[in-house]
Amino acid sequence: SFPGAYANSSFLNPRTMSLVAAALVLLALAAFHSSSETIDHSAPIAAGSNTANLGASNSESSSKSITYGEEHMEIVGSPKEAHVHEYNKVRYFDKPDKMTPMISKGPNLFNQDMGGLHLFEEVCVTNNMDALRWTPMETSLRGLVYFTGDQDILDNEKRCVPCKDTKGLEGWDSASPEEAVLGHKCGMNGLHAMFASSVGDWSECISREENMKLMEEYGQTQSPLDVDTVHLFTQPTFLLQFNVLDTEVSMFDMLMTYLPHWQYFRDNNEFPFDSVISHSLEGCLSHNHHWFCEILHQINAFGPAKEIPWESDEKTLYCFKQLFYNEVGYQRNLDKDDLVTKDLLGEFREILFRKFALSRRRNHHASQKAAAEQGESEGSNDEYTKIIFYDNKLSEKT
């Protein structure tokens, strides 16, 4: 029969069976070895890698190849694109000329129903270094690099020189006597405008000897001056600036402008920016315990936005796709109707009393009397934190 004939064939003689067994062993060994070198086709191929050597042994592999099965990748001969890196919504340019061209826009009021908060697009921010040497010192001044293709502005050799003074300017289009001297707009209160076609053009412009002397004369020396690298923040950012050394100025120049917007963001449960940057005081929203920073922290002034840490390299320029500017001094005199209202100040005050566990007026005198009866020194419980609001108009609004 067929089975008997198959069993009696020479195919399954002892010699043949031993060869088959040996072949199966070899196939198993080969399969195990190849599985340890399986190529993950979803893995990235490094620029400059030698894909022809993927199957070669370690002793024969080129230094340009990728060894799979290990957490290792070597890149040889970095291409031009390697000069631009992006991490956590920030693009890092190791040379200004690697940046893509930018054209600035704004400022535009973020909320047409209330002033003070402006939105700029594609701009860079600098610090006024001379202000730190003034008497008294000033920590709230910033420079704004505004990029334009307007040839009339670009032909102006003083386009990159900030105006001497921006106090009293109530908006971007406010006229200043210095415009006739420098040939360009001065900016806004607390924000000195400079114009250029690119970061490289701005850096070259301010490095000219005549412009350097003019900035020094005006007390407007900016930092950085010699730009090596650029950090471009792609998410909307809030520019927090205030005078660290002046309590009254910090409260009225910054906070009273921002409070109406803060209330609007809270009521709508949405803040329009993802990050906050401040060169007025390092770590204001994280670890610094300056009184003004404590207030901002306790009222959750910026919602879930994260603070951008300072860059230690003074040759790095910070630029922003979208920058929110809280106009310094806009509501200093509380003269903008229906913005800082009595209800708003009441809500703000209530949060501070609750967060700082302060005594209410209704039990303040009782606590003083109890302390006196216990023989404690007068005022021993009242020498820590005090919050006082002065209303010089006694109106129903403030």
C-alpha cells in the first residue's frame, strides 16, 4: 500500500533522518539569531547613516551605521537642519540667519471692551540694562524688536535706537517729540520700539558705533547686544513686568491694569496664553517670595500658564509668535470707567484675606482685646501682613 511503500522508501533511512535533524537545528539557530537583529522599520533613520551595513556584524559595521536593538544613534556630518531644534514648543536657532523671516503684527486690543492688554505677533523682547543703574532703579522697562518690510523704515539708520522716554504714551500711535529725532514710533509706556527686517539686521544696526553712543546717551542700552542664538516661543506668552523696588508702582502700574482681564478669564475659565515670562524678578511664579509675586500666585493670576525660566546666556534673544503686553500704567489713576469696579476689588480682596488667613475687621478689635487681656504686647499679632486699599474718590465704582 501507499503508506507501506512510503515507509519502506530510502527517504527516511537513518542517514537521511540525521541530516534532516541537523538542518532543523541549523534553521532554529538561524531564526533565533535573525530575531535579535530584527529591524524596526518605524525607527528614524539618522542623517548620514549607512543603511547598506544594517546586516553587518559589529566588527564590520561602519561608524555611520545604526545599531538596532540598542538605545543608541550616531549622527555624522550634521545637515543644515540640525541648526534648528524644537523642544516643548520652543524653537532653538544657533545662528540668527537660520531663522525663517518674520513680519510683526499689532498691537491689537485683546478685548475691545476693555483696554490695557495688547497682542503682538512675531516680535522679540530685550531688557534695558541702563535702567538697572538709574537712581532709583527701574525693573519694568523692555525693548520690543518689531520686524517690518517697510523700506522707508529700513532706510532709517536709527530705526533700531529706542526713544529716550515712553512715559505718557497712551498707545502705540501716540505721538512723541522724539519721533522727529529718530524717525520712528517710540512704542508704548514701558515698551520701547525698535525696527528691523530681521534679527540679524537688528543686531547689526545696534552694533554701529553711532547708534551705541546714542543708546548710551538716552539711557537705553539693550541686552542682548551681540546675538548668537535665538529662542522662538511658538505658544502665546504673557509679558509680566513690574517695578520690583516700588510697592505702589507695582500695584497700580501693573495689577490694576490686569485685574479686569483676570476677572474675565476667570469667569470664562480660559486664559488665552500658555506661558509667562518676566525679567523683572526671576522665578516670580515659582519660587520667589517677593510680596507682589505672592499676590499673583495666590490669586492664580495666570491660570495654568507656566513660567519661562531666565536664559543665563546674555547673547540669547527671546522672540515670540504671540506676545501679550499688559500696558504699564494704563490704569494707574483708576480713571478708566467700569474696569476696576467695586465688585472686582471686593473679589480680589476676599481672595487675599482667605488665602493669607487674615483677620477680618469684625473680629480685629476683639483679637486685640483678647491679646491685651492675656498680657501680650500690643500689636504683636498685627505686625506681619496688612492689606490696605485707599479710595481717594469714594465712588461707588472703586
